[in-house]
Amino acid sequence: MTDTVTERLRPLRLKRREGKRIRAGHLWVFSNEIDTDSTPLRLFEPGDLVSIRGADGRFIANGYVNPHSLIAARVLNRDQKRPPDRKLLFARVRQALALREKLYPEPFYRVVFGEADLLPGLVVDRYNDVLVVQLTTAGMERLKDDVLAVLHELLNPVAVLWKNDTGVRKLEGLENYVEPAWGEVPDIVEVREGRARFDVPLAGGQKTGWFYDQRANRELLRPYVNGARVLDVYSYVGGFGIQCRKHGAEAVTCVDSSERALEFVRSNAKKNRFKVETIRGNAHEVLRDLHREKTRFDTVILDPPAFVKKKRDLDAGRTAYAGIIRAGMQLLERDGFLLACSCSSHMPEAELIRLVQRAAKQTGRHAQLLAVGGQAPDHPVHPAIPETRYLKSLLCRVSGQR
């Protein structure tokens, strides 16, 4: 392709002294970085492809724009001779797939993880021959036909589900919907993770149905749970708890506020040929009641939803994390193990460590940090985009004395 093809893309010009972060590898252009005098945002439609240029007019990258979003543009590629098209999507998805096929022996993983795979606004999870796809930006929504064609060509799925019901879409001015994109989408699929098997709800499940991102942390617990009594809080369909049983835990109790989730816990336990106990209720209240009853566990797993969805939520989120960590620590036997997780990108790892230490002090315990974990490698981190490293986990030994 020639320069003239790329030049057909309308320019989006940045202000003076802007663009350094984009040139360094970041993929987001914020609305206050754009020279709206020379390239007024009102002239663009959400999802329009653009040529992002510096104040001097020099080419920086190609991307797509959304004049109604704080993140006004996202980079798709940096080759002036190659504008974004289906061929680029194909190459990017093929590259992402090659990594996952190297990582995992079976087709159960996140195929595409947005910005980290240089496909901002696109998430694809694979359940053998069924795909669940999220389009979280106006730009990727405009490319949905190309996305579907590429996935069909590379993966030949029997069914594809659009799971476009995230809060991010509202910020992009998009409507939410969940509907089949291809084939007959089953209500429930099986996930195979190591020796464990799980039935997972798709259209009616959380996020894309299963939390592949916690796979490495579930494996991290293996040496610590043999013969243990385990409490899995915010269990969803039992990913942590059932893997702990597979790792040799003597007994597992799963806590969740959703009865439907706990029904899946019980059926998944049966599927793996053992039993688990389930408790339905608000996590804080359940932990409080267990503490009053003097119930104790050898291992406590805390995997709450994101308490800090925006930077302005940090103070409230810090309080929520502090409370749940302290409550979990109170239920540990002497020399027990605590896994504390945060899926909030705005929650710093150092702050989470500080909250563990504070909880230890408040409960008269001594915490030892054994391992720091994160998202599984099918959720890679883009080094220039801190926001792609969202999941943190702290595995601690908690003794009886300070």
C-alpha cells in the first residue's frame, strides 16, 4: 500500500508538547491532548479511522476516534504505509493466538486481551470451539464484521457470542447487548483447567463467563492447601475452591452472594467427584458470622470484585479492601495462609501490601509475604500501559504472634 492510501485517513492533530507518551508506546490519546482548533472533534463520528499526527503535522500512528470519550483516540498501528484493515486484524489475532497455543495444551484461554495484543477494545475468550467476544469501544464496534470474519477464518468456531454488556461501553456512548454472532451458542460450556473440569454459564455468567486471568494464582496455591480447610470468598462458580480440592484440600467452603453461582459450585464439585460446602450471603456478613462462631480455616482466599473502578474511588476502595482482608485474617488458624487479590487497576500493589500489614497489626498477627502474583500470561501486560496490569495477588503466611 502507498502513502496516499494512508493519507486518505482524516488527520487528528495533537497539541504542541503532546505526543511523547504515544511515541513511547502508549495507545491512548486523551481529549485534552488534541488540537481541536485545527482538527475539531465534533467533525468526527465515533469509530472513524484517523491518522494521528503531531503538532507539526508529522505522522505518529493510525487509530480510531471517539469524540464523546475521555480517551478520544486509540492507536491501532504505526505504519504509515499500512492503514488499519481486515488484514491488520488478521495478523494481530494470529500473533495473539500463537502465544496462547504455546502456553496451553488445550483450547481454553483468552485469545485477545485488548491493548496488550495491540487490539484496543477487543477481548476474545475461547471455550474450545465456542468464542465469547467483547467489543468495548466505538472503534472496535465499527470493525465488528471484520472481527467476526477474522475469528472465523483463524479459529473456525461453531458458535460466537457477543457479550457486550460492560460499563465501559456506556462511556463510549454504546448500547449494551448480549446476542449470538455466529452459530448456536450454548447456555453452558465446559472449561478444562489442569485436571479440573468446570461448567460455566456464558450469556448469564459474570464477565465473559470464566476468569482465565486467575489461572496462575489457582496453581500458585497448590503447595499450600494439601490437607487444608479452605475458605473461598467471592467464589463465583468455584474456580479457586474446586482447584484447591484437586490440589488435596481436606475441605472447602465457598461463599458468594449469588445462589445461581453456588448452584454451579455444587454441580462443579460433583462433576469433579467430591463435595464442597456453600454459604450464600454478603461476604462481610458471612465472615463476621464465622468469626463469631469461632470457625477457623487453614487457608482463606479473597477474590473480591473491583472495589476501585475509578481513581476517585480509591479511598472508599481502600477501606473495603482493608475490611475484607482483616476479616479474612481473623479466620485463619495459627500459621495459616491468606491469598488477597485485587482486580482494580487503580489499586497499587504497594498499597495492597500495606493493607495486609495493617490487618496483621490490628489482629495481633505476623504476616509474611511469600509470593506476589498477577494475571495469567494469556492476559499479558503492555509495558507502556500500566492499566493493562490490573490483577494483583498476595500470598501470605499469617502466624499467631507479632
